[in-house]
Amino acid sequence: MKKLLYFVTFLGALFLFIACDKGDQDIYRTKQKIYKIWELSEVGDPDQTYIYDKEGNIEKIDVLDRQDSIHYYFKFTYNEDKTVASIEHSTPLYVEKVKLYYVSQLVTRITYVMDGATRMEVLFQRDEETTKITQIVEYYDVVYFTGLDKIVKAPLYQKIIGENPMVTTLYKENGSKALTLNCHRKVTYSGDNIINISDEFPEYSTKVTYDYTYDTLSFNPYYGLPYAYNNLVCYSKNNKSTEYITNFLNDNIMGSQYTTFQYFLDEYQFPRRVIRRTAPEDIPFNTFFLYQLKK
């Protein structure tokens, strides 16, 4: 039998940019639909192109791999109620897919599948009154760790699940056979924005905290995308102004990183350009957005 490892995380609320009739439904209803995204430079082909169907649902996302000068696609399928049923990415070497399951249009379970085998399962718990996500439990199959190098480089896994650097570090230090992992993630909100995330690994006396401030006059272009795409990035209404990451071992600070964000907005207060700078180098990194024309 396959051995499952437990990675427990605590999350805050899931909000949508447009209010829905039944609480926080996992359906993309933003006022500005992303069309193209450029990283570093607005010159040349975009790094991502969002392709929509006739009903306005994301059909696929065309991603440009600049290193290999090739395109690959994240293909979306939907349930009848317009919730995302699955997202798939395939190459000649492997096929990866995320499957999503719902109750009343609220995501309750996600599975990550590579080459036909479920490598990871994510379960959601919600507050009964608000329907906001209060806890996530992630189960890792032992095959996940034996194929870790392959999985964490897979584009869909990186985008949907997101590599946890601490999981990778603990795996490298302890190996898959000796690794027993519990990560408790607590998320704190102020209004519609996440202001703090704390990841704790009690077996290894390790903790990572993330503290955020926000530009409350601008809107996050990913806000309202379901958990099916971009993970916690979709959970704050406004755009981050600062991000401060601190690493702890036995309650001692082992390192930190400070990043600032600057925004140039369109007439709807969505970012047209974002400049990210991380201390101490403070080298500017640009991201450019183009949105669908409004009909």
C-alpha cells in the first residue's frame, strides 16, 4: 500500500471580486479579464495568453517557455455550473492534471495526477456560516517524494499547487523514507486581504512567516480566480505593497527577505504594469498586463 504523508495547512477566507448568490463560489467573475501577461519586458510575444470560450470561461492558457522557445497549454474543462472540473498540461514525456470537486459550487477537494497516478490530494474545510475556507489538508503519496524532482518542475504543479520550498528542503535533508511532515499554515485577514501567513513544521521546529501590506486603491487582477488557478494569489482583493518573509529555526531568525511592489494602473484601477524589487539588490522586475476589451 502507498504511504501517505500529512501536510496540514490553515487558510483564511476565499473571496470573489463579484459577490455571488451563494457565498464564495469558485467562479471567475472579475471586472477586468486578463488577456495577456508579459514578464520583464512588454516587447515581443507575451509570456501568458488567456483564451476564453464564447461564454467567457477560460478555455486554455497559452504559456511561452522562453528558455526552450516553445509554447505549452493549460487546458480547462468545466462542470455544468461553470465551476472548473479539471486543468491539464501534457508533454511528450508526461501528462499532469488537477481535478476539482465541489459541494454547492464550493471547492472541497483537489487531486493532482501525473501519468495517471494520484500524487497528491487536497481537502478543504469551511466555516458553516460564512462558507470561507478555514483549513486545508494535503496528503502526499510516497511516489510524490520519489518523483519530487520531476513533479516540482512540472508547470501545472508549480502554478496550481505551488512548490513549498520548506517541503523540498526537509526532503533533501531527511529523504523520503525518514520524512514525516506536518505543516500548519495559519492565514490572517484584514478585510478582504491576507496580511499574514504562518507556516509551521513542528517536527523540525521550523517556521516561515509572510507579512503583507496593501495598495488599497488598486485591484488584484487574479482576485476571483478559483483555487483551481494561482492558489493564494487569488485571495486578496487589493495588490500587495510590501512582502516580508522571515525564516525561523527553534524560534531563532535564520533569514529574511523584503520585497516592494509599485503599480501603474488603468482607468479601472487594475495594474497595467507592476515593478517588483527585493532587498538588498533592489533590481526592478517588471510584469505587464493587458485585459480583454469590454463589450
